[in-house]
Amino acid sequence: MAPQDKNTPPPLPEPLRVAVADSHTHLDMQDSSVEEALAKAASVGVTTVVQVGCDLAGSRWAAETAAAHDSVHATVALHPNEAPRIVLGDPLDGASRSDSDKGGGGRRAGWSRQGAREPGGDSALDEALAEIDRLAALPQVRGVGETGLDYFRTGPEGMAAQEASFRAHIEIAKRHDKALVIHDREAHDDVLRILREEGAPDRVVFHCYSGDAGMAKICAAAGYFMSFAGNVTFKNAQHLRDALAVAPPELVLVETDAPFLTPAPYRGRANAPYLIPVTLRAMAEVTSVTEDAMATAVAANTARAFGY
């Protein structure tokens, strides 16, 4: 792909015959307006989106946007990389690895709506979690997340805050009977362990599923949903295709994680909900089912996962 092509939005895919949902997107991080993004998605059969919060401002925005649009459902949370920033403040530039495959540049990269801040300690985290708890009670908020553990972007100094935040989000999801949306990056064993220790909510979604086939079997045995993103189409992601192949069809979702993880052949360009058909068709090919069968399954699964 020529460098200049990365600034060109991918073309509209052929519309799906069976309407589906994008189970995880970030409309607030995309260039188009909400109305434009929803209309473009609907034109190709993506008629529902789950807008995911990553910090307090983003979670408030998700709830407000879901209240204003019937086709949008919200989830609210402190991202695993947000909790350490609240407790410890921002590290010096270069103090952590960059999130290069998502366009970040370390924890000072500005992905958080909250901006840089001074260390707030545990009390600041408790205050932020109380606000997430308040938002989680709203009817348009269908899930608590994305929460979990991320050992790629947060170093050892931030792990205690991450774990405390994750455990608190599990409790919030259970108390409000909302889906728990998990961000799990290089932390599979600890995420599964904490779910066992705390007792998982009735509905758990592994967003941007990143485990292998063995982990998929563990998730299936526990009844956890596995949501596959555009990276399932990447050449170096055979482990994801192997996991999808063994995942029970009743536990499979599809997502964009837009504007990140754009599916092949458009990797490197900005993602958006209208590209769900590209990923879904690749998933149907991996599992040897028809496009309509895959769409029917993920549509029903997403509605069941998020209770709409």
C-alpha cells in the first residue's frame, strides 16, 4: 500500500443481508460525526454499535450518546491503562513501551480524554470508580468495560492499580447485572485467575480476543463471549483463526475496535463500524459457514451479551 493511501478511507463493502452489531467501537476517536458513522454503518447492514468508554469523560460521553441514539448502546469503565495514571500520575516520556499497533506512543500519548495529571493515589481511583458505578446504573449503559489487565503498556509499578480497578469493575458489573467487557493484553492467565477469584458476572465479553485455541476452550467452558476484531484477518494472526475455529458459534461476536485494528486489506487505514462486513466475511470463511449464518449468530449473540 502506498503511504498516501493510508489517509484514504476504505471503500464501502458489499452490504450484509442479515443485520449485525459492532460489539466494540470508539466513535469519539473517529473523524466522522456520530450521525455520519451510524448512517454509513447502517448502509452496509451494521445497524447497532456498542460505544465503549475508557475513562470518565469518555464514559460520560458514551452514556450521553447512547441516550441520544437508539442504535447505540454504551459501556463505561476505566481502561486498564487509565487506572495507574489516576493513582500514579503520568510517567516521564518514554517510561513505557508504545502501543505502536494502535497508534499510541506510551502512556503520555494522549489517548485518554483526561489528559496528563498529578498522582492522585488510591482515593482518586476510588472517586473515579464511584462515578463509573453511577454511570453503570443508567439504562442505556449495557456493559462495564473496557476493563481488565494490560501488561504491554503498564509496567510493574502500575499493576496493583490495574488489578484493584479490574476487581472493582467486576463487582460493579455484577451488582448492576451488566456485561463485563474485558481488555486482556499479554495478561491471559491473570485475567482468568481474577475472574475465578472474584466470581465472573453472568455475561463476560473478551473484547478483541487475543488468546489461542487453548484459551478459547477455557472461555467456552466458562461461557465467556469472544469478540473478534479486524486483526483476525492479519497474516501473522493464525492463532486467532485457530481460536475462532474452536469457539462455540453461540459465543462469538464481531467488533471493529475502531479506529484501530482495521481488517486486511485495509490495515493501516482508519477503521470504522462500516467495515464490520469485511471482518465478518473472513470469520465465516475460517469457520466454514455462510455469511448469513455467521451474521445471524453474531447478531443474536451480541443482543444476548449486552441484554438489548
